Amino acid sequence: MSDSTPPQSTDLELVRRALSDQEELLHLMERYESRLLRYVHRLTGLGQQCVEDVVQEVFIKIYRNLNNFDQALAFSSWAYRIAHNEAMNYIRSNNGRKTLPIETDDEDSLNLADILASEVDLPDEAARAEQAQLVRSILYTLKPVYRDALILRYLEDQDYAAMSDILQKPMGTIATLLNRAKTQFKQLAQKNNLTLHFAS
């Protein structure tokens, strides 16, 4: 980031400056590029080049619609919403194609296993590598809407309010989505001989 943009600049400050100075939009893109690349990869399971193509479309949409951005909302949620929509559009247009990642992301799988471990009983440390592969396979077997709910909440660390903005659903619906996603995850895990005991 250039010296002309103070590190403490908020997203909203950058948005306001970007409305009159396209250079500031580049700073916003730099701030969010890695996050959105990671999110789209996690959601779609696409290879790097396809993920970059999707995120490029996301930034084009952000650029074209910045004047319509509601500054009462968090820019991060708006950016994730656009990324979610573009990723879902890709999934729908390629619905005959399995979206298991070309490049394995065991760190994500381990992270998800560890996070779920706070809510479920998982095997001991020695089985973590095998768990990671199984967790990854189960995650990409879920319907995209349930996979997205788990990814946003547990891997992207989005709270219910942000998820509500991103998915454009009431918070009560978000809670229902997460519960259904966990239930389906548990059922699929059991079919793969991994017993999960979700906390109430």
C-alpha cells in the first residue's frame, strides 16, 4: 500500500475517496483481494485461475456499483455478498461439474475440524490428517447453500449479522441454515464412520 493511504483508513473512508479517485479503489481491492480469493476458492473448490477469474468479475461489479453502495452497511459484507453471488452463479452454470478442489487445502480442513471439535467429539491428534481429508470431502458434498453457511461462519469468521447481510437473509434464517448444515455434515460424517456428537 502506498504512503498516500494511511494504514488506519477505514473501508468507508476508502469508499468515499474512491468515489472521486479511482486510485483509492485499488487500495480497497488490495485490501480484499486475498480474502475474496480465499473465500471463492473455499466455496467453489475451483483451481487458482478460475478463482482469479471469478474474483476479477467481483471487482468489476464493485467498480460498476460503487455509487450505489449503501454507506450505512459494512463494505466487507457488501464485497462478500458480491463474491457469494458470483461464486453461486459459477456453480449454477457448472452444475454438472463436481466442485472438489483441484488443489487440496488440508489447512482449511484441519481448521474446520478443529473448530468443529469445540462442538463435537473428534478422534485424537494422531487421526487429524485423515480427518482433514474426510472433513474436506464432506464439506464439498454438502449443498452449496449449507457449505457456504459453514464456510462463512467457521472459516471466514463472519458473525450472524454479517452473514445476514452477505446472504441477504434474516438472522433467524441464518441460524436455521447453520443448524441444517451441521445436521447434514453430521449425517454425512456418520456415513463415513466418523461419529460426531454436536453440543446442544
